[in-house]
Amino acid sequence: MSDTQTTKGNFYITTTLPYVNAEPHLGHAMEFIRADVVARYKKIQGFDVFFNTGTDEHGMKLYEGAKKEGKTEQEYVDFYAGKVKELLKLMGISEEVNFIRTTDEKHIQATKAFWNKVSENGYIYKKNYKAKYCVGCEEEKTDSDLVDGKCPIHPNRELEIIEEENYFFKYSAFEDRLTKFYESNSTFVIPDFRLNEMKEFVRHGLQDFSISRLKTKMPWGIEVPGDPDHIMYVWFDALVNYIATLGYPDLEGDFKKYWIEGETVQYCGKDNNRFQSSMWQAMLMSADLPNTNHVIIDGFITGEGGVKMSKSLGNVANPKDLIAEYGTDALRYFVLREVGAFEDSPFTEERFKASYNSGLANGLGNLVSRVMRMATSNGVVLNGKISEELKQSDLVKAFYEKQNKGFASYNLQIATEAVWDLISFADKYIQDNQPFKTIKVDKEKGERELGELLAYLDIIAENLLPILPETASKVSNYVKNGIMPEAPLFLRKE
Ligand SMILES: [Zn+2]
């Protein structure tokens, strides 16, 4: 937006960057879609929005992955970054999204500048150390993290023993500041039980951690400024993307506009809470930069009965396959309405299909067909005046209240449900009033009722826009131009 336009404010939202060693899974898809819905909603509300996503492309796991596939590291990460971009398009993610790759020169320069700043401030030092490292997590493990001597998340991987001179980040220096920060920002992490996890985590004490590897052992990453024998730890590098995308180390321009003067929001999965809500926040403090305003934590999408999705169990859902079978908006609907806002939720194809049939085929799709059939066959068109009147009705007011509450608390399940409340109401209105019968005996009354239904559909379409953008545009076109859909919006799946 141009400077002459007044906006409600500046709003920054980012997903985490998926690590490009595999095709993105359903959990990634959920994170992208939810962030997209918030970005679109905020824009419609009048905010100037910066929406960021991208790919995390350094580290041991990718170095090993490339070797295994006989590719150069760059070829390997290019391939998977392409997969992520492809999925963004398939999921209907706004084309205005900013896509940053941690192999971008802009990111590399920002990360080096960030390192220098933290070092100048005295929070980086060098020492000899020995540690156990899980390449699966790209994370150092202490004995208390391990189960039977193995990483509980990657029990089939041998831990790597690191014994070398590394650079360390003085994480321990931020215990008090982080604790105070959590105490004085009760909605910093959403939901609150995830904030409590962070308070607990910091209360147990923070250990300084290694932020570099010897280049001879791990060459795939960003060189430590002034010491080319060392490569930065992948997390220290990747987290900086959130501000590199805004032009950091330039503290003017987009960085000032969004990170300093705007509201900043980061989406992530629950396994990322520590990295985003603690480690990254300490890193920001160490570079004299403002903290993130909110970190929103998604639960996991699991297999049936809460078991982890895994290739070996054959219960992995591929978002691309679901889109091919059911369509983009079916996937969006599922991760917004059916998957718990913050808790773990199971995925099964039956559950997906049931949600599609009830919410989309029988719900929204059926309503649109019925209303447009009645309206077009009786020559009734949308009356803008009725729409205005309805907007003041208790029903519609209650709708906006629920929608606002959902978005304000980042509970997109509630925000989505609000639209389906309206859909249910319109269904009931047809059942109670039977306008298709009324119009035969009392033309004026029947037309008024159909006009009212068109107005409901108009409100539904308007508020579906951030949620199911493609469907919303179609419905809006039918309603505004009095068009009967040629085919059902969503075909029922048997
Ligand atoms: Zn692990």
C-alpha cells in the first residue's frame, strides 16, 4: 500500500521455514494455511501486511541427504524448495507471500551481520566441548533428554559425538530477562499452556549452546564471520530469516515498519516452541532487537488414535494427494474447522471425507445451489439495502462477534465455525419459511425471503474470503450477478 493511504497499522506474520529434506507434510500445510488465513483477514481488515515463509536449507541432515542422493547440496535444496513452492500454490496461499531461502545471499549477509552484533555485545565465546548431537533434530542432547541412550524422537539414529572447539551462545545470560518477558506478556505464546511450558523450561535453567561446527566436519552452512574454519549452527542461521526477510541489518525500511512499529506474529508447531519462544527471543535480546509479539503454537496432526504419522506405519497423509482428490478448499477447510485449534488432532481419510461431505458438499455447496436456483428461477436479485439492514441484525452481530473473537485469540476453528453458523441458519431459514412455496401464493413475501437469503449468502461469501478464497470468489460472483452455478461447488464423495 502507498504511504498516502491510512491503514489500521502494520502487521507481520511468518510461518517457520520447513527443513527441505522431504516433501512438506500435512502439519506444514496446516501451518501455511493458517498463517495465510490470518494474513488475508488482517489485510481485509485494513492492516498493511507482511507475510513471510520460505525454506531452511542448511545443516547436517541436508548435507547427508544430498550425499545419499548423489546430488550437490545446492541441487538437493533447490529440488525440495521447489516442492514447497509448488505446495504453496496448490494450497491457495496468497501470491503476496514473501518467500525467503536460507541460501539466499540476502539471508546469508543478514545472518553474518547478526552474528557480529551478538559477538560485539559479548554473547558469543569459544570453548572446547564434547556433546551428543541428534542429526534428526539438528540439536544437542543432554543425558536427561535421552531414552535408552537415544533421542526419543529419532530412536533409530545413532547420536553423533561432537568433540571440538566451537563458538557458544551465552543463553544462560537471558534467564531473568526471558522470565520477566513471559511474566509481563501473558499472550506472548498462544495458547497459554504453551507459555507455561516455556516458563518451566527457563525456570530449570538455560545452558549455553554451541552455535558453530568445524567446517571440516560440516561444510554445508554459513561461515562464521572472520573465522572461515567454522560454520554456523543451522538453527542460529535459520532463525535470523524472520528479520532478514525485512531487510535486517538495515534498521530502517521494512524492518522498522513491521518489526519495530508493527505487530509481529510467528506460527509454529509444538515441537518448535523452545526454538521460537525461547532461543530466538534470547537471540533477539542479545542483538538489542525487539521481541516477537506473539508465537502461535499448533498441535500435531496425528494418525488414528493419536499415534505419530510415519512412513513405516503407512499412515502419512500427503497434502498434495488430498488436494488432487478433494480440492484446495477441502484441505483448507479440514485444517481450519476439523483440526483442533491448538490440541493434537487425528487425521484419517474417513474423517477428512466426512468433514468434506458435511461441511462443504451438504453444507456450503448445497446451500449455494438451493438459494441460487430459487433466486434465478424467480428472477430475484440481491438487494443491497436488505443486506445493510441484515448487518445490523442480532444474528449477524453475533456472527461478527464470534469471528472477531476467533481471530483475536488465533483460534481459527472458532473463526471458521462462525461462518458455518450462518450457513446452518440459512438452511434452517429455508426449512422454516419454504420460500419456494411462499412465492407461489404471496409473491411479495416470497421475493422478500429470497432476497434475505441472497443477502445471507453475500455475507457468507464476504467472510469466507480469507478462509476459502477460491470458493468465496465463486459464491460472490453467483450472488452479485444472479448466476446459477453450472455444477455443484463440491461433489459429494461416496
Ligand atoms: Zn532427534
